[in-house]
Amino acid sequence: GITRRYNFEVKMQSVTRLCQTKSIVTINGQFPGPKIVTREGDRLEITVVNNVKYNVTIHWHGIRQLRSGWADGPAYVTQCPIQTGQKYVYRFRVTGQRGTLFWHAHISWLRATLYGPIIILPKHGVPYPFPQPYKEVPIVFGEWWKADTELVINQAMKTGSAPNLSDAFTVNGLPGPLYNCSTKDAFKLKVKPGKTYLLRLINAALNDELFFSVANHTLTVVEADAIYTKPFTTNTILITPGQTTNVLLTAKNHHPNASFLMAARPYATGPATFDNTTTAAILVYARNPSQKHEHTKLPQLKPKLPFFNDISFAAKFNSKLRSLANSNFPANVPKKIDRRFLFTVGLGLLPCPKHQTCQGPNNTMIAAAVNNVSYVQPKIALLQSHFFQTNGVFTTDFPKNPPFKFNYTGTPPKNLMLSRGTKTIVLPFNTSVELVLQDTSIIGAESHPLHLHGFNFFVVGQGVGNFDSKNDPAKFNLVDPIERNTVGVPSGGWVAIRFRADNPGAWFMHCHLEVHTSWGLKMAWIVQDGTEKNQKLPPPPSDLPKC
Ligand code: C2O
């Protein structure tokens, strides 16, 4: 492989959407941010220079970071933030992965505007396991606030309330023609009849899972989270924040200038109100060379999308996702399990800080937790503290099971209060882990897109209601489960995942709905070094930011 270098200058830029102009944090003035194109086996060196007033870190979401944990990026997990006027060079290799991922800021809510695609091409001469597309197009979903997003989250965190909803969803940074004051702000994809396009779908939205569909066309899923899948054809895709999905779209023999909407809107089952608006981009068929002007009339054909809370569509769609599991791309599912864990994920309440008024029930704060522990961000990064054995930063007593048992998807327990802590689980090198993630309905059943840093995992089972440890494991798929880095824990249900802890470091696991991350739905795994030289985490780079 070769080394590819990128310069990321974090700087403010004025941007107008929905008829309002605001100054946003960008990379190099671009919104969405620059596309990183690399090849399996290459090294990346990305120099991030911080020229804004906020502390910044960048995370390369889904990149395995094998023994390069210092470059992973989550603030106060693998590094202290890059402060104003400082820089940090993220150095890592891309190994054993090919497909679509993305990068985003990993501190506070800066990822609202700091995000962009990562395209990993297969090694030279290695074809895709599907027909070579005519063109490849990133389609990045985002969320746009008219207000300053740092003010939105800071205000909510102070009062323990829910932050204001976004004003629009976006495709490649543009809300599209279905919003007021946005007719011209639409992403257009021009296609030629008979050609096949690879759409690299990325959900970079902060707080919403999305349905996506193209009017009058079908989509063939071929890859998810940079892992090839068994191809299947569908009218609609479901994609959680943190997930990426590659689909093939074949342009039909439509007349020139025919145009169709490609639209996305939320899948939402939670208790909260949500933004039920629709973002759209436009698929336009190439015009004849004889036609001088493109016509500018809006396309009328909108796709049909599932109802906002269509849980059964979600379950069916997710069960269709399967690894290729062939000799070229085997599914190395851990068969013998060393450690089993059951984690509940969901919302709860925390006491209001003294001398403050909070907006949760009975003067509490809305919060979120894993196994009832709402994560508290430490003052220095977990990985530094682990590597240099600094005491007092985190504890290693994260509960392996929920602290008390109840009917997770039925009547909530009487006490909805959570506890706080910076707790981790320590895993010896190469431990094979089975983890069941159980949604709770304490405040409301809700799908939580859980993201694990540093690993891919296999989704071996999912179900509705409470996980049944006696009968459910017998139904696990150990043959061709999907391998990925982010999975939607079903609303009012559970999902079981398996991974091998073959990557030493400190690895964050959290809900990729940013509001739930802010509320504490996160924890970390500490994976110890192995005994061989190539099983150890190297010391930190000399330019690692200091706290
Ligand atoms: Cu995409 Cu911890 O994040």
C-alpha cells in the first residue's frame, strides 16, 4: 500500500440553507466535508489543524484501527481534544476492509456539520463481487438546524430537557425541494438509461434513523458498513445513524429529462416528538444532445416510504442482511464464547444538580444509560490513563448484567433513577465476546443504533420482547450473519452480537443517536495487550494532544 495524505483545516464558513445564513464549523470551508478515497492496505495521514474556537476531534467511523487506537478520535476516550490553534496527525492503516465508511467530529455536537465520506477501494485488480457500476456516488444524509447546534445541546444539557429538533434532513448537505425556501438546494444525480450506479449511502444524521427510497426504481443492497452482503433487492432501505449501505440502482429506459425523487424520512418509535419531514434529491435522466435546455420543472413522482413507526418493516429489512460468507469473504463468527454479557439500553432519569431547575418529571434530568450506568466523561482520555496506568480516571466495574431484572418491555420498574460512573470492562486479548443488547421501555420503547469502536461484530440474533437466555441462543445464525459496526437494537426487543477482542486499546460503545450519547448511553471496553509483539498497542504518537 501507499501513504495518502490529507490536510483538514477546521474553520468557520458561512452557509445558507432554508433562506437563513449561519456560520458553521467545516473542514477546509467545505460542507459536507471532503471525501477521503483510499485503497485497502493503504496508510492514511490526515493532518487536522484546529482554527475554530471549539475543541475538536475527528473519528474515522468503522475503521478498525488495528493497534492504532491513538488515531480513533473520540474525545476523552482515545485522545484529548485538539485545542484552538493546535494540530494532530491521524495516522492509520486500512486493513481487511473495503467499501463505504465515513468520518465525523467526535466531541459535543460538532458532527452536525463536520462529516464526510470515506471510500475504501478494493486492492488493485480485485473486482467487486457484483457487476462493476458505471459510476459511484456518495449519498450522505445529514440533519440541519437553523440555530447554532452547540447552543442547542448545551441548553438541553443544562436543564435536563430534550434538545430542539432539527429543521430539515439533508442529502449531501442539501434539504431538497420538499422544504420551504429550498427548491434550488437539491442534490441532482444525472443518469443514463441502461447504466448501473453504485450509491454509497451514509447516515450522518444526528438523531434519526431513516428510510430511503427512489420513486419508480428498486435498489439492490450489496454492502453494509464496508462488508459485502448477499445481494437483495428492495424498494426501501433502512439506515441508522452510523451505518453505511451500498446499493446498486439501474437506470431504466425513461425518456430524456424524466426525473424522480430520491427521498428519506425518519423511522421513529420513541416517546419523543420527532421531525417528520422528508428530504429529497433528484434523479434526472440525461437529456438528448439535441435539447438545448434542461427543463427546470419540479419532478412530481415521490417514492412511497413506510409509515414512520413501521417496526415490522425494520425487523424484516434487518433480517435480510446477510454476509456473503463464501471462500473469498468468509464470515469468521466466533463459535466458542469466553465471556457473555447482557446490557440494557434505554432512557431514565438523574437527579437535578443542586441549585438548578430541571425539566424532567419531578425536577429530574432526562438521561440515558447502559445497564443503568449513565457514563460520565473523564478529564483525561481513557486510553492514556490505561496506557500510562494513571489511577482515578475510570473504574473497571461496569456491570456485566443489568443491576435488577424486570419485564424490560412491559411495565417500567418503580424507580427510574440511573447511576453515574466512568466504568469499563477489561477484556484479555482475543477474548471472544457475546453481547446481548436489550432495549428497555422505562421511558418508551425505542430503537437504539449501538456503535462499537475498534471492531466489527456479527449480528447473530434479534427478537422482540425480553431476551430468553434459555431458548433464543439455539436460534442464532452462526453461518452468514451480517458483520458490521453499528446495529439498531430493535424497539422493544433485543439483538445479540459476537466479536473477538483482537485489538488492544480503549474502545467506546455508544448509541449513535447523538442526543442519547450526550445523555450518557455509552461505555467503554479496555482490551489488554497480547503476548506477541504484534498484539500490543504501540506508545502514543509524540503529537497526541494534551488535556
Ligand atoms: Cu460514529 Cu463513536 O462514532
